Amino acid sequence: MKKILINAEPLDRQKAGIHYYISFLRQAFQTYFPDYPVYYLREDQQDLLPRDVYMPSKESFRRDPLKHFIRIPRYVARHQPDVYVELTHFGPFNLPSCTRRISIIHDLTPLKFPEHHPFFSAFFQRFFIRHSVRHADVVVANSKNTRDDIIAFYPEVSEKTIYIYPAIEAGFSKKQDLAVLRKYNIHKKYIISLSTLEPRKNMKTLLAAFAQFKEQKNTEHLLVLAGKGGWKNKGFLRMLEKHPYRKDIVLTGYVERASLPALYSGAESFVFPSYYEGFGFPVLEALSCETPCIVSEVSSLPEVGGNAVLYFNPDSVTDLAAKIERLLSDDALREKLRKESLMQARKFNLQKFGQDFINIFENADKKKS
């Protein structure tokens, strides 16, 4: 067995996609491969678990890319893993020649949609992604679509770029909990969407489609928007404030993970209008809760949704409004999607998620570029 060191800093610095990605991957290793020597580089000393490697960090230095030149290479050299796994495409530089590097690329939004990111964030990410994929021994994407995007931008890495589908935690399933709904003042039938409020998530189209749906059907349905605030969302906030059905729109802010199954399960539909996703965890979560889904037809989302969701054109307010009306007015269709959703969700298996990485670890020496 190879000794593995994973840069697990996202466990300490965020509550978003990459944080959950490493959480689920760690759960897969601990549950199904507990004897495999996987170690985790961490910054938070208060939350250390067995096999965590503490790398102290000054608060002002935590997001400084210089650490990828100095501190991380030093810790890698000290612990001498056979394989180092980088989850955030921000380096590191100068790894020991005996250590194989696996770089995980979650999406290429800084390259495909730089206008959806703060300028300096997009600028630096373009540089680090290029370095990350070119110096990796294996590049792992979250989906076929993301793998194809990587190869389109960097054709020279095609031979070493693969994809592994993630999975979510075991036990994430349908759950009824009226206390959760009361907590967020949800007292009527509702549609739910979950995402960070930033341009790529296309929430303005959802707001417009909800208005059109309400005007056509004269329904009491609520629209529940779950997730924390992001960036470049002033236009969305202005549109929300002037929305003709503002009183029927609930903003929950960040939702604790334990409350999500109840929010998904109580909804008549989950809507995900994103322009681009490397994978799309919220779609898989909604499917696991047997919630009928309406999902954007672009990027990796058809890989996640399969035949278990309704798709729409994310540039068309009318298409989305029509799909919402169709689903909410057709009991048989909702029941059909509920049955198919669980079958689709089971295709993303936590044990397979871990096994696919174990296979890469064991063969990493054959991938040296």
C-alpha cells in the first residue's frame, strides 16, 4: 500500500463544494478502507482527527499562495508520502521527485466564465490551474464534462486526465421534519433551490421564471432559496427586492447539513438553474431525498441527473416556467420522478468513490509524466 497525504485545508476554511468533497472522500476511506494509510494536512488544531497532520498557520497567511512554495513542500518532504493529493489546484510547488502528485480539478469556471468571478481571483486561478494540471502525474476531474473541458484547454494533459464521480455521505435520504420547515418559516407548498448566490448559479432566471409561473397559475407556492451569499450578486439582490412575489420568496442563508434532507424532502420540486457545474452536489442530494428535480441541461448536470429529472434551457425563462408548471400540475409525473430519482442517486456510490482513488494511488507510479 502507498502512503497518501491529502491537502485537506478546505475542511478548515470553508463550507462549500470542496469542503464536502474531501469530507465525503474521507468518509469513504474510513468506512470501506480503514487500513489504507491516508493522512490529511490540516490547519485547524481544534478539530484534528486521527491521521491528521497539523500544519500551523497564521490567520493573515492562510490564503497566501506563497505557502505553496515553502510550507506545504516542507511538510510533504518531512512526511515522505508516495502520493500527494491537491484538491484546490493552487500548487504546491517543488515537491520531492519521489512523490507523485494527483491534482483534482472540480470545474473550469475561471477559464470558461471569468466574468462570473472577481477579477483577481479569476486571474490567479487561471495561472494555478495551468501549473496544477501540467505538473500532476494524474489529473482527476469530477465528471466526463469537466475532463473534456480540461483536455480542451490543455490538450497536452489528455493522456493523464481521468474522471471519478463523487458521492455524498451515507444516510443522506428522504426525511420529514416539520421543525426544520418552521425554523425557516416555510408554511406552504414550496419549490426549493440551493446554491451560493453568485452569477454562475443563474438565480435571476429562477426569479423571473417563478414570477411567470405565479402569474400564470395563481398559486400559493413559495420559492425557497437556500445557501449563503456569494459575489457579484447586487443585480440579483435588486431583482429580488423588486420581485412582484417577494413575500413568497424565502432566503434561508447557510443551512446546516443536518437540516438539508428535510428541506429537500418537503419540497414539491428542486430547481437547479446553474450555467455550469463541475459535478452538481445539490442535484445528487435532492435525488437522494426523492425530490422531483428540474435541472439545467448544460455541462455535467445531465451526467448527475440521468433520466430522473426534467431538463430546461438555462437561458430561457419561459422554458423554466413551463417545466415548473408541468411538474407541479402533474401528480403522476412527480411520482414517476420520485421513483427514478433514488435509482439514479444510487449510481453514485461512496464505496466506489473511495475504490477509484485507491486504484489511482496503487498505479500512480505508472502515470509519471
